[in-house]
Amino acid sequence: MKSAVWFRKSLVILVSVLTFGLVTPSDLSWLAEAHSLKDTKKGLVEEEHLSYLSSQKPTDIEEEFNREEFLSGILDKAEENAFMKFGEKINPKIGDEFKIAILPKMEDAITEITSQFPDEKLQQLTITEQPSAGRAEKIFHIFDSISGKDIMRFHVRQENPPLEGYWFDFHYHTYHDSYATHYDLGKIYWDKNTPPEWTSKQRLS
């Protein structure tokens, strides 16, 4: 502010010298007033801007989307749904093998498909909350929360080849071919006895 005052005084003196007194300082008063008015307006604008910024809440500023964190949440929910599907009767027998042989392939498949979506589309994806019980195949589906369209369907089927006993066949389908292709994730052997129904719980004795 002091520099502005000094500049105006210097300008008045300079004009007076160059015009050899033909223009008096009083004639230049309009110039000083214009500069003063300009500084006043500038100060008011800056004050209003600072007041607006201070009134903004943190929630008014949209948080930056974290792609890795979002995908990690989907993968965690996928694993949770799988063990929910197994239930208390099947999980103790196949849980460890599932983590080693099936889960990594499941995660790779999800990562590969979701990598095809830009951030704004990826944010719309979500995962079903509950697996199917009984003999139904569904473990979970990943779908677009806006359109409701499934992107991936992860299933497990109970198979009983002759003289081999029961196997659990893990696989998935995608929207690329309207879920027609069966993408294999692997099989886990049960035994020759019929496995319990999915999500079954141990009975209290």
C-alpha cells in the first residue's frame, strides 16, 4: 500500500516536470483518485474471496478417487463372500486350498476386467452382498450400480463325475459375451459323500 502512495506522488512530480508547470498538481487529482478507487475495489474483491474460501467446509471439496483403494475394497468383499458361501461345514475342509489355488486367480480376473474401466465408470461398480445358499452356484456378482448390469459373475458348481466323488468347480462369466463363456478358476475335491449345502452352519450339540 505504501508503494502505491509513493508511485502516485512520483507520477505527479514527473508529469509536473515534463509539462514545465503547465499542468498543476490539482489538475492531476483525478488520476490519484482513480488509483485510490482501483486499490479500494481490489481490496474488497480480495476480502470477499478470502471470506468465501474460509466458509467452505472440507466436505464441499470433492475427494480425489483412489483407484487402488477402491479395487482393494472389492477384492476384500469377494473373499468375504466366498467364505460366507462355504459356511461353517464346508469352509474347514476347503478354505485353505481355496486361498492358495482359487482366490489369486479370482483376484487376477477382477483386476484384469476392472482395468478396462476409466475412473468415472469404475466408481459405479459394486459387489453383491450375499452369496446364494442351498445348491445354487452364485458366490457374488460385480455390477454397475447405475445401469444394474452385471459385469462379472463368479460361481461354484458341485460336480459328481462317476466313481470320482464330489468336486467344487470354480468359474466366472463376463458381460463381454453375455455370460456365455465358462472361464475356469480351478477345482477343489470334496470327497465321495455329498457335500453340505452352501452357507450351512454347524449344529450345536
